Amino acid sequence: MDYTLHQLRVFLNIVKTGSITKAAELLHLTQPAVSIQLKNFQEQFGVPLTEVIGRKIQVTEFGLEIARSAEEILEAVSAIDYKTQAYKGLLSGKLRIAVVSTGKYVMPYFLTRFVSLHPGINLMMDVTNKSRVWESVEQNEVDFSLVSILPDQPVVESLALLRNKLFLVGKTLPEPVKSNTSRQY
């Protein structure tokens, strides 16, 4: 067996998304590149990891076992990376944030400098709806969340980042051209 960490990441993303195309989008790769990585990865086992039924990729039982192992391996590699950063005195680890859909426009403003100062941080941001954000807070799946309205439960610590102002913006219409005929605008 001579598979790479990259192939493990590719395969795990295919399993999680159920799609080569979606995995390619998540990994910022082309669909053919992901297909080639999957093919090369599968050839090393002699047992099918996936099968195509109709136009949909299905993961076999063996493939699911390999995916579980791949996830454990990649978590261990991440832990090694985080420990290395910590020994160097650098801030490192996973930072999980859930934001409501409007938050995707402001979070880059708040996070850009932080992430550039701390390259050892692995930022994972889930952009979703309000109820899913609160569900992830209640289940301790995220470190921080961004919402516009705080619910009564659960009781959380909060920090107001912005006043929620909305502005209607429109283009100014040009002045009408004066002519001998009268028109109403």
C-alpha cells in the first residue's frame, strides 16, 4: 500500500459529500483530478471502495471502513501538526464557527487579521440557518457562533459586534431632459 494523505482526504470528502463533483468543490480541485485520485486510491486495495449505480456514486461497506480509518489517520496528522505549532509557541488548532447566512458577509472582516496572525489555526465556518446555528451551539459542535437575535435558551455569553443597520440603496435617476412637450416622471 502506497496511498498518500492527499488521497485519504480526497476519498473522505467523496464519502462525506456522496459526490465527486462536490468533493472537488470542497477541495478546490477539478472533478477529473478528484476522479483520478479516487481511481489511483481504489486500485491499491483490490476490493471496491465505491461503485456507480445509475449516475450516483455509492460507497461500499469496505469503503466505509476505509473512510473511518482515513478519518482517524487525518485527525492524528492534524494533532501532530497542532502539537508542532504549540512547541514552537504558536497558537494552533481547530476553530469552529457557525454563522447565519448574513454572517458570511461580515465574518471575513473579523477573521482575516486573526487568521493571518495565526497560520496554525484551522478555521471551519458553517454558514447555515438560525436553528442549525443554535443546534450546533447546544451540542457543543462549535466554538463560536454569529447570530442577529439571541434566544432565551441556552444561556450564552454574547458580545455585540455591530449595530444591525439596514440601508436601502438605489441609483439616482438623471434629471429629465426639458423639451417643449410636457412629460411627467
